[in-house]
Amino acid sequence: MPMGSRKRPLSVARLVGYTVVTGGIALGGVLLFNAVGHRSVESTAVASSAATIETAKKFVDEGKTAEARDLLSQIAARGKKDASAPAALMLMAKLDQAEGKTDQAIAGLHKAATEFPDSPNRPEAALAYARLIENAGNTDEALAIYKEIQNSAPPEIRARALTGLGSDAERRKDLLAARDLYERACADSPWNSEGWNEALDALGRTNVALIFAPAATPDSKTYTVGKRDNLNVIGIKLNTTQGLLMKANGVNENTVLQQGQTLKYTPKDFHIVIERSTCRLFLLDKKGVFKRYSTGLGMPGHETALGSFKIGDKQKDPIWHKPGEGPIPAGDPRNELGTRWMPLVPVVEGLPTDLGIHGTIAPETIGKFASHGCARLHKEDIEELYDLVVRSTPVDIVDVYDPKGTTQNADSSRPT
């Protein structure tokens, strides 16, 4: 062999060096394979658990709660090894609540809220836990959780916490604080969501309590009774109702007002929107929805007409002139108008002139399409609304109410 082509023997040092390099490459490959494989297994496991939870939800919808529990228990048993465990615990808690197992539901939600601090489900689990312990009487711990959530949770969950804090303020008779919290909760919640509905009902209740209460509010004013004043004269002067004046000042129709006496009243320019598709009546003020009521509307063939109206001359304990039968007096169990009648006067041509908002002798029809076109309300609701709105209050009947724009299908450009 020529000298130039002779190979040099490997030294011990070079041999060791080659071994280390090749071994390192092999080990790195094994570690990389293991890491990628582990992530792949984790990803597959998460996807599998999420699919299992969806299957469990379907079982719940089908009434197969035992099968749902079995699937959820398998995920929950994995604990921190499974990122879907908090969601499984939360769904199991809902099943426990439905079956009256409150202590078991509380324990499951507590685990979901405390043992998985980094889980995206944690705020929702903490909220559900707080609601349950509040109902069980552990108000202080619940309030502490609500305060924590309102500073860190996504808006919709934060809204539920604000409603919880509002309920506490309402229990303490701090209605102004409660109203502020409920308004914030409504603003944080998507329209028509569960949280929005809960907050809106609470807000409506609080708004009415404040406007009818004798205590002054930032929105209220006072009126000094003059020499020839009575409730009717004052109501006309202030564009408010006698019912509101009586409730806010603890007087009645027979009370003789004294010259110089001060009366509380709250000026309002209300606007009513009736959403036909959902049988809902919205009472609006300049802030937005003041209160919402459930209403009964026209049955098929007698659909409630869409369009723009205004309240006409209101009547307490009205006589019903039933077609083909004649007058039916107030208080008669056949009088379908109930205790109050507020006629709807069209503001554009072509609309019916015989519609109105009234009470009912069939409360089971509220929220349904069961009338001959009028809007009917529960007795306590119609009497409350009667005392809130004055003659000429605008009323728009729409198919779908859009709170961010104008009323839809109202045959009017009048803004909401």
C-alpha cells in the first residue's frame, strides 16, 4: 500500500471522543423522541377526555345520569394528571345538585376550585362553589370568593360574582350599592345569557324598590305641596303617576295633603318595548332596561300587531266590554282584563285600535301566545307597571328587540 494512503491507527483519546459524540447524538434522539411522544400522548389524552365529557353531557341530556357519572368519575379520578378533571368535577356537581346531594356537590366544586389553580375552569368552579356555600349559609366565604373573582375572572364570570355581591348589598338594604353592582353585571354579560338574565331580574327588582321607597336617591326630587294641590294635580304637573306618589310617600287616595308638605318623586321618561318573539316586555329608561316582564301575547290567527303606539287613558278596575255579550264588571271572574287596562293608541296609520296592556284571569297563559292580540301580565306586574308609566308613554311592539340599535319590525324609525 502506498504511504500516502496508509490510515493512522485510532488513539484512545479519539476513540473516546467518537464514542461520546455518537452516544450523545443517540441519547439526544431518544430524549427528543420521548419528549415529542410524551406531548403527543398528553395531547391525545386531553382530546380524549374532552370528547368523553361531551359524551357525558349527551348522556345527561338523555337522562342517562349513571352512565354520565361513570365517565366523569374516570376523568376526575386522574386528578392533576388530567387537565379535564375540573370540568368533570363541575359537571358531576351539577348532577349532585339535581339529586339534592348538596354536600357532595360542594366538596366536588371545592376540589375543582382549589386543587387546579392554573386551570382555565378555575374561575367558573370557584363561582359555582361560592354560590352553593352562600345558599348553605356560608356568606362570608362566598363574598370573599366573589371579590376575588371580580378582580381576575373573564367578564361573564365576573358578572355572576358582581350579582352575588349585589345580592349581599340588597340583603343589607343598601339598594343603591346593589343597583350599581347589578348594572355592572348586566354590562359585563352578553345579552340574553344566563348571567345577564339573572342580573337583569335583580336590577329590575332593585330599581322598583328604589323608585317606590320613601328614601331619597340620587335620581329623586322633592315637591312642595301648594295651596290647591292634590295627588291628581301634582301628578299632572310632574308628569308622574298618582300610584308612584302614593307609594313613595306613604299616602293614599284619602290622604289630605298639607300645604308646605314635601313629597318625593323620581322623574322618568319611560319607553316600553314588547318583544313578540319571546313574549317579553321591556321597560326602558335613559340608562337602558329598567325592568323586564313576562307577558302573554296573541295566539296564531290573532298575532299581536307589530308597530308603534302610545299609552292612552289608563283605567283601574276596568269594565270589559266582551264582544257579543256586553259589559262585564270589574271583579267578575269572567273579566279577562283583570285589575288594570292601558290602551295602546297607534301613532301610525293601519294599526289596530283595540289593543292594550292589561291583567289576566289566566296567569298560566303568561309567557305564551294565548291572547287575542293584547299583552297580558300577571296581576302584581300589571299593577306595578300601571303605577310606573304615564299616559302617552311610547310603546313599540317588535319581533326582535335590538338593544344596540333601533327596534326591528316596528314599522317606525323611533329609536329605542
